[in-house]
Amino acid sequence: MANIIKDDLEVDSVSPDRGRSIGAILIDHGRLDAEDIEAVQKFALEQSIRFGEAAVRLKLVKQEDVQFALAQQFKYPMLLRGDDGVADEVVAAHGPQNDVVEPIRALRSQLMIRWLKDARRRVLAIASPDRGEGRSWLAANLAVAFAQVGLRTLLIDADLRHSQQHRLFNLGNSVGLSALLTGRGGPATVRRISPEMRLFVLTAGSRAPNPQELLASTAFGVVLDRFAEQYENGIVIVDTSAAADNSDAQLVVSKAGAAFVLGRRNHTRQRRLEAVMSDMRSTGANIVGCVMNEY
């Protein structure tokens, strides 16, 4: 098991050339070809506008394609969305100007200042009382936000009952955490999302008949320990099941050692939120914060 984890995590790709033009970046990502470049340059010169604006006005690319290329130039890694990219909900990956993203960046900053810089073990579980409160959404976007500042980031989907991360990152889910915990994981168990971003995802994998037993097993503790070692200078974020549904989340938090608790405004009852925080503290885990989600 340890060798599998090591093999999955140790390869880092060379960073792209940040000095390239927007046109070259769009060609590399299949958004334009050489003939398009010529047409765009001519139109931009005639209209005295920038290359990106010209390409959009000619309807050769979308505005989000131009934003993606600009992000490459300014060393701000972004991911495309859609069939070949991430889901729309992973807004931190593709919409840096979206109003939703700034609070995620603020949360990242607070975690870096108040927890991460002094944490002996950089593993953080994201917990919430009920389904529908945005737990998986926050885990995905927060993982992207940490990767965007250059931290090597691993997102683990430990919700073995209602997994979401494979859908959010457009990944296959036949092999994942459940396979790793039963000794069936291979070299492709952990997947890098993009060579331009130090973000890795371990999906939940095929639905197991015994999720609670898998999460209570010694193997799960060993897996988290190994990942904590591999990401000692980065961060591991763990998505969990709804805490009120079963004991899965409490087991995950106890093995992670630290948790962030999430509620949803006008949805989560205060007493349920307090009960979850109390249950998590009873495991000996460090509750590093609590936030109300408005998304």
C-alpha cells in the first residue's frame, strides 16, 4: 500500500512557459489554430483592440478561454470547465472574477495563517451535519484555491456513500479510496488534475457494502498517515459524509486529526451544528473553524 501511494504522488510536471502569448496558449489548448491567429491579429489591428477581445468578437473563442490564457501569463493556474474540464460548481478553478471565489480565498488565507503554518499534520476533514449544505462543493473549491498558491494539494473523497468529487473533477470512479483500502488500488488511484496545477484527487471509488468498516479500519489510518507524509509541505483535504446520517464522518475526523465544520445559512439548525462540533471534539480532533455557507 505504501509503495502504491508513493508512486502515485511523486511525479511533478515541468511548469509551462509563462512568457508565451495569449495566441500561443490558446493554440496549445486547441482553442485556435494558425489560420485563426492570423485573422485575429488582423482584426485586432484594424479595430485597435487587444488580441483576446478580437478573438471573442470574431466568435473564435469564449471569454473564459481568454481568461484561462491570461491566467497562464500571470501564473494563476486555472482549469477549463465542461466536457473536458471540471464541473461548473468548481468555480475557483475557472472563474477567478466570480463573486463566490473571494470568500473561498479569504477562508484559505485564514486557514493558512491560523492553522496550516503551525500544524504538525496537514490533514483537514470538511464536515457538516446534513447533505445539501455544500460540503463537497467547499472541499473541491478549497482544494483548488490551495493549489493555486502553489501548495501541493490532495483532495480525498471519503464519502463512500454519496461521493461527488469524481463528478466535480470529471474523473472515472471505478477505482478510488474503497479499492485502496481493500488492497486493490493501482498506480492510477490518485490522479493529477492538470500539469499546470499541483492538485491531486483520490475519488471514493466503487460503492462498497461496508463503508463504515472500511473507514474504521487500520488501513484507512495508514493511508492518511502516508499521505500526510507525502504532503508534509502541502495539504490534504478530506471530504466526508453527512455527520447526521451515520458515524462515517466522525471516524474520518478522528483519523484526520483536524476538521472544519460547515453549515448552510437558512438551512442548518444551530443545535445540529453544535452537536456535530461536540461529536468531532470528542474524538480528540482539532476543530479549526466553522463557517456558514451561502452558496
